[in-house]
Amino acid sequence: MDSKKEIVDRLRLAFRSGITISKDFRYDQLSKLRAMIHDNEEDILNILHKDFAKPKFEASLSEIEMVINELDYAIMNLQGWMEPEYVSTNLATKFDNCFVRREPLGVVLIIGAWNYPLQLVFSPMVAAIAAGNCVIIKPSEVSAAAARLIAELIPKYLSQDCYAVVSGGAEETKALLQNRFDHIFYTGSQIVARSILQAASVHLTPVTLELGGKCPCLIYGSVTIEYAARRLVWAKFFNAGQSCVAPDYVLCSKATYDALLPAMSEILKDFYGEDPQKSPDLCRIVSQQHWTRLTELLKKSNGTVVIGGESDQQDKYIAPTVVNVAEDDALMKEEIFGPILAILIVESMEKAIDIVNQMEKPLALYVFSNEDFVINTVMEKTTSGGFCSNDGIVHMTLPGLPFGGVGASGWGSYHGRWGFETFSHRRGCMMRGWALEKLNGLRYPPYNDNKLSWLRWTASVKRTCLLM
């Protein structure tokens, strides 16, 4: 088996040959990646069920359709993305061609997460291939069956000179990070992100971080409770809450809470039946370690469990759970990342906004209301990676929107054109001829104030605009 350095060197040699640059090569590899997912759909669904009992419906939506949409969007728009972007000029550069050229960065590393083990490596890979890079994928070892399938399929469908998979745990990742990359794309926790940054700093490698955080959901003003409860329950318990954009806690008034709670209880029965553990539509926790963390976190809470609370260690099962908490509760201290929803009663929208703003900037923020004033006020007075009103999660499914965090929830973004830009160098180009050499003489010594005055005028953006 090749060493980590040998793999990186092999891909770098391929990149320097120029093979990934052509539009035809990019189209070909994107098409083969699409065929790989299409041909192996049943295997993908089976291994996702093996890793954590993902329902076929949820796996199809989140792990297959989202990636196919990214592929189709990239294939459809690649020609336009690759075109040079011409910029305006001033009088001094009137006869020059000035444009921005998107160029691939080189050899990039994509480190995936276990909660969506295919989507979170393949979606950024689509962008990296579209931008013309060579790519090394490091899938998460936590979702072991998915990692094995990725390692098996990629060499069968894509160029082995340009794309590789490195399997293993923390030690393999550490060894991989000792090599120089042209970009590192990481999805996961803030703790690991700090280690990624330290390793990247040695080589001054740029990094995109897709992290998490406690995503709030504010419910204020006039609200259609049934709709709000249905969409909240779906967004929270999809993938058993193991989503970086899942609503982590709810802020609402006492009156809203009193109406919301019974509605959520009934909808949970509609979704998963009287005994959710028997439902084929409820995912399991990915590992015993993660199950233990969640159940211990629930034990630390001083809140009142108002829905659910049951668990089964052998089955790695935690029931959809809702807990009424205070602001200083253990469930409000860290990202939950599981099927536990904290609800905090706050009488005013202003107080709710203050609570959100006192915490780290979240990856996503949700507000449910029938009133435009409420929605716009929350949007304008908070900040987050993404924002969605009257629903949850769905904003990240649209390739035209950038997906990424801000502050502690991440650096940079991807999806669609935004991913292409992440994996591209925007090279400013000026194509000059030999015209206007007399005008250029204004910048040559010997200097004088008259030359400086004329040079300022010819280079002025403001004055050029006035002349047009």
C-alpha cells in the first residue's frame, strides 16, 4: 500500500501534467462520479442502514439526491464558471484586456464526517473536480461501512492518478496532514478543526471548515402551530438529530409552548407511531460512544423531560425527546447532535434574540412566524451561517445558495458555484500591448508634480466613470 506521501506525490505529479485542466476531463470525471452513485444506489442504501439504520427515504434524499443535484448543477453550469470574468478599466488601461481567471488550486484534501458519510465527501468533491483539482478523500472511520464502500468505488470509476481515498482513524489523518496540500476542506467538530488548523499552518495551507453549533429556532408572533410543529419535528428528528443544521433548541413564549407541546406529541405519533423504537423511519445513534455522550448529557440536565426520554443502549436507540430547560441548563452548553430538543420559554422576542447573540454564531438559524415583521427582525438582528423561515434544514439543499458557517460554526462555504469558487484561485490577469507608451511615460523617472497629477487623473475610477 502506498504511503501517504507517495499518494500525495502521485496526485501532484498528475496535476502538474495538466490533465485535470481541460473542460472535457472535468465533465468526464463528474459524469463518472454520477454513474458511480447511480450504479451503486442499492449498496449505498444498504451500508447506510448497516452503519446506523438510516431509513431508505432519508438516505435517498440526503445522501443520493443531494449529491446528484450537485453533480447535475455543476455539469450544467461548468462552461460558464470556467469563462474569464472581464472587469472594467480606467483611462490608463483602456486598451488592455483585464479579467479574472479561475484556476485550480492543485491537490486538495477533503475530510468527511460520519453523520452524512457520502454527501459530506462527495458534495465538496464535485466542486473540487469541477474546479480542476486532484483530490484525496478521507472518509470518517466512525461510519465504517460507508468508508469501506467509498474506498472500494472511487478507484473503480475515477482516475486513480488524480483521485484517491485514504482510510483509517485519527492516526492516519494525522499522518496525512503532515503533507502539503493546496487546500484542506474539513467537516466535523470544533475540537478537531483546531488540530486541522495547526497542521495546515505549517504549510500555510488555506482551510475551509464546515463545523456545527447550537442552531436556534425562534417561534414568535402569530404562528400556525400545526405547520410549525410538523416542520420542527421533521427537521429535528431527521437522521435522529445527527445533523449539523438540525434545530438544537427552541425559544418561544409560554403561550406558544403550551400550544406547541401537544402538537409535537401528536405529530411524533403520526411520524413514528406509539412506540418509536419499532418505527423503520427513525435512525439510530451511530455508535455506543455517541449514545453514551447523549444519555449522559440528558442526565446532567436539570430540565423537565416532557416528551420521550427512553433509551436502549444495545439498540443505540434514543427516543425523540423534548426537554423544558432554563437558560443555564447543561443542554444549552454544547451542541446536542442527537434526538433531544431543548425548549426555553422566553416571553419576549427581544430576549430570545439576546440569548442567541450571547452564544457562538450558529451554522443555521430558524424563525417560525406568520408575521413578516418577526421574521425580518430576527434576520436583521442576528447572524448565522444560513437562515430559513418557517422550515428547517431545507435551505442547505439548494445548490444556488452558499452553505457554510460564520465564526465558530465554520469558515468558507460551498455548494454550486460557491464550491467551485472555494476550490479555485481567482487570478487577476491584465493583457497589455505596446499602445499608449507616451501615456505610460507619466510613471517613469524623472518624477515631477505635473506627471503625478496627470497619472492620478488617468488612474482615477471616479473620474473615469464621470467621463462615460
